[in-house]
Amino acid sequence: MKSASPQRSSARNGMTLLELTVVIAVLLALTSVLFLGARAWKNGADRTGCIMNIRNVQTSVRSYQNLYGYNPGGMPYAEGGTQDIAAHMFSKGYITETQFSAIQGDELCIGGGTYECERPDTFPPVGQLYISCSLSATKKHEMTPNIEW
């Protein structure tokens, strides 16, 4: 009887260099898409955080104005030697220290911009905001126009 000799196969086990290169290229492409998506998400979150800060300050200003009977475009009475609306609201607990710093221009926007208050001693007319962000034009850190503001 003849003994069975092992059959030789030309098939190899493992991956060729070309296959390995293709797999790495696909993984790199997927990773770059992931990073682009994460960056877009972060920019959107920064924009939303900035708009929420502006909205909260605006709501506080209007609440203070309505509670004490001030007219839009008017100035508050001098309390503590100042007519600064932000100082009045901070001393009475309407805004936090972070919001007060933002109104004063000391606190940066989440996206890296600065908050600006044109007239800190005047209540804004109806339809205008008390503070704005320096990134309002470039990265759309601005609230949608609203007649109630």
C-alpha cells in the first residue's frame, strides 16, 4: 500500500501587504470622518452654550426692568453709586457671578469670543439684546431676531 503523501497547496495563510494597506487606509478614512463629526458637534454645542448665556442675561434684564417698572431705553436709579444694570442685578441675585463677568467683558464665550454690552446703564429697546457675542457674525453666535427681546 502506498502511503499518502501530504498534498502541497499553493494557498498561503495571512494577508498580503496590499490587503493590509487597504485595511489601514479604510480605518484612517473612518477615523477622519469621526473626528470631523466630533468637531462639528463641539462647535454646535459651543454655539448653543453661548446663545443660552445671552438668552439668560436678556431674560434677567427684562425681568428686572419689569419688576422695578423701568421703561425700555431708560436708565435705572443710581443704587450704590452706580447706574450699571448688571451691578444692580448681581447685587440682588438676578444673575450669577459668571454672567456678571460676561456682561463686564471679563468672561469669554464658550467658543472663544467675548461678550459685549454697548450700554451697560441703559435698558435695551424692545427687539434689541443687552449683550452680544463677538462671534455673532462669523460663527453665528447670535439669537434669532425676536420682537419680544
